[in-house]
Amino acid sequence: MASIRTVSLSLAAMAAALSATPLLADSGMIAGIDVLKTWNLVVLGDLTSSSEVEGRTFVGGDLNGNSSNYQIQAIPASSTGTPGLTVVGDVNGGAKNLNNGSGAVVGGNVNSGLNLNGAAQTVLVGGSISNTNVNNNTVTSGLASGDPSFSQNLTQQASLIETSMTGLSHDMSTQTANSQLSTSGNRGTFDAQPGANGVAVFNISAADLDKIGEIQFNLNGADTAIVNVSGGSITLNDNFLGGTQNLGEHVVWNFYEAKDLSLTTAWGGSVLAPGAAATTGNYIQGSAVFGSLVQNGEMHVGTYTGNYTPTPTDPGTPTEGSSSSSSSGGTEVPEPGMLGMLAAAVGGLMYWRRRRASAA
């Protein structure tokens, strides 16, 4: 997996710079909205699981917990070659089941062992692997000792995902609402009124969500319905009238301020909570991004398929006397330090592109 070295630009600027760089597609990196389309579950830190994921999983820290299952659905092969399970750290606890030829990439050690089920799989491990029957599969370990960039690239990919997911969540949270939540008794109806770009935006609070117990969505042809929910502590315990089917493809619940999130009922729609320590007790139908996760409920496919594009922001006119204004006085120019960091990011992309070309 090719990668780049990320730098600490502002969240929105970094995500926009990387998504606008043509080299990104050639580098094998995945960022921005494509993260939601590629993975069923993304955990930026540690995942502790006793459940299953129907689609692909990315874990930026360690994968812990009792026996758990990955890619239990026979989904189409990824155009980027993304395996069913990617873990940047170690895999610990009970044996993990990889299904339907999913394959895996692990940056650290596989201490738990893997059960490789279904079609032949390829498993690449930076450290050691134990308790795994290879059979007709291809299992290679010790890759980090022969090439330190193996683990470094995974770490850098995780950093890019974290940066771009935090930036995406912030961008969505700044969108102006064009649709409203209406309530009647215990029922809340999300009546989408998409704009010309096909995007409907709802801005509500955690208190608003707590007041209702049943949710109904009227997408009205919306390509993407963003539900921005403010609040640091979130409990998801509502029922969905008409079920959760097909909501994950078009609805994104953006918990942009959440620090802790608890889910107790089946949830319809993709969930974006990159800063939250989450616990699930029932399934989510859609893509999901968490800071860390204790997973006791399944992740179902129905991952995001919409075409949301972050809105370019107008940098505005600098205040009088600002040294960052252009000679025409109209547009703010990035400070030299930011330009340097952007150059470093683009330079890293070019480096990895040249490296891959020379190895071909």
C-alpha cells in the first residue's frame, strides 16, 4: 500500500489540498468521501469487537476482543485492492475470521490467529503471526523488518484518513440547513429538501434527537442528506419507521462534536463521529467512522454511495493591516509556513509515486 506523509495543515485546507491533487489517485491513498465508500467500518484508534462487519474494516490502532468476523458478505473486489481487514497495530484476543477471500494487511503482530475462510486469501503482516493455518492461502510475515516502510506507510495512511475524516466532518457541520426536522408526539420526520447539488442539510442538537423515539426519512430524491447533530454526548436509541434499508447509501449522521457515543438500537444511515469513543449494541446499516469503538453490534453493508463534494470556502478579505493580503487586496494568501507544509505534502506524494514507478 503506497502512502504519503501527512502534515498538520488546517483540517479543511489539508483535506481540500489532498483531494485536489491528481497524484492522489496514482499513490493508492484513500481520503475524504472515498473513505466512506471504501470501508464499512473505520476506527481511527483501537477496536474491541465481539461482533462482525459485512464489508471492509480499517483499524488505525489495535484490534482486540473475542472472536469476530470480517467481510462476511461477498462484496465486489475493491478497485484499489483494499483488503477486507486493515489493522495498523496488533491483532489480539480471540481468533479473527476472515471470509469470502477478504485478505488482510496488519502492520504489527497477529497474536490472535486468523481463520481464513472461503476463497484463497492474501495476508501481509509486518510482524509475526501465530495460530493460523495457511492451507491454500498466501501468508507473509516479518515484512516490517525487511522494509520499515511497510508499517510506516500504514501509519501514514491512517493519519491521512484521520485528518480527512475530521476535515470532512467539520466541512459538513458548516453547511447551511435547507431542510427541517418536524415532530409529532414521539415521531420525528426528516423531510429532505435537496438543493441543486442534490444535498439536503439538517442541523439539530442531541437534545432534539433525545426528544423523539421514532425516525422517518423522506429523502425526496436527495443524493445526500446530512444530519448535523451538535453535542458532546450522544445516545442513539430511536426506531426507524419503515426500517433502515437504503439509508446508509444517502444519509450521513454527522456527530461533529461527539466525544462519547452509545448505540442501543438498529441505526439507519452512515455515521461520522471521528472524535467519539463509541459503544454499539445493535447494528448500523451504512458506513461508520469512530475515534475508538467497543463493538457489540454488527456493521451492515449499505455503505455511502452519494456524491457529496465539500463546498469550497471563500477565504474572505483580510482585515486592514494584515500582512497576508495579496497586492490586489481581495484574497487572503496562505502564510509561508502553510505553503511549506502543503509543499511537503505534495512532495511526499511525488516521492511515493516515483518510488512505486522505479519498483515496477
